[in-house]
Amino acid sequence: AQTVTQSQPEMSVQEAETVTLSCTYDTSENNYYLFWYKQPPSRQMILVIRQEAYKQQNATENRFSVNFQKAAKSFSLKISDSQLGDTAMYFCALGPGQFYFGTGTSLTVIP
Amino acid sequence: GAVVSQHPSRVICKSGTSVKIECRSLDFQATTMFWYRQFPKQSLMLMATSNEGSKATYEQGVEKDKFLINHASLTLSTLTVTSAHPEDSSFYICSANPTGLMYQETQYFGPGTRLLVL
């Protein structure tokens, strides 16, 4: 079975600070992909970052980076220089094909 | 790139009526589209996987006769909620995998449709 676990229901961070969101997963597949999606109050799901499991190098997208620990099945998201617009629900997902989502982490950036 | 639209964005209907929601990939073709339902402050729940030209695959517990899915072209999938009842009120989201493009394993999401059944 494939599962994704996000153990932090809510988090907060001061503006301009750095925050890390945790995600662990389980899969028996060899070729898989991991994703972080952001869902702001508008509820539009926005792709933040993706990681191919066969790549050892951690993905980065501007202020967003991941720490992918394949052996530990861990895929955390680091947001640097947090901005007010980063306030949103963040979902970790496992693919490809049918996605398996975590329960989400509600992040609030405090001015 | 990889934009998905949904129409309508919100709909209010009377109990017993049917509602159709459209999901379109605007700048790419999508062999596979997905339909999700999301309750407030919860994660996305997959309802069905829609494949162009074939019958949709429904998740366990989802009534296929109530939630009709049609994927007639590579850019359009529709979800029809038949004989809607108040318990069908929810936020419905579609997503699509771009076919033949670099990130074809990635799902790109529509903005969602808020359905309220009175």
C-alpha cells in the first residue's frame, strides 16, 4: 500500500524566517515521484516542487527546496524567507498515476 | 503553461436536479484526468480516474450512476452529479496529466467548483 503522512497539522512562521514542513511516505514502487502542492484560501492547488525518486539531488525552486531522504522515506519542504503569500495549506503527494495525498499542513506566515 | 480550467466555479441548485461540471486542459492534451472531492479543512479524496475514450474508473464507495464522468476529448472531461442532494454539497476539483510532455507524471489542477445543493 502507498501512504503519505504529514504529522504537522498546523505551523506558523515569522515573515522572512525559514520553516520546514515534514512528510513521510511508504511505497513499494521503485520509480515514483513526490510533490508538494500549495492550496491558498482560493483553494486552487498550485504545484510548488517535484522530485523524481531516481534523482539523488534535492529539488529546488527559488525559495522552496526539499530534503529527500530516500532510505528514510522522508520528503520535507523548506521555505526560506517566508512571505505572507506563503500562507496556505501544503499537501505532500506521491505519484505517478493516482496520487496519494497527505492530510496537509496549514502554514500561517505572521507579519 | 499547464493550465486547467473548471466551469462553473460555483453553482447552487435545488435538490433532485443534475449539475454538470466541465474540466478543460487549456494548453495541453490530457489522456488522463482525475476528479476529486474536498471537504473543508481536509485533504483531497479521489473520486474517479477519467481516461479519454474509455470508461472512468471509480474509487470504492463512489456511485458511478450518481457521478457520471465523460472524457470525450483530450482536453475535456465532465462530471455530472445526477439527482443532487444536500449531502453532495462539496468542493469538486479536477486535475490532468499532460500527455507527451516533459512533466507528464505531474497533475495540474483546476480551480475547483463549489457545489451547494439546497
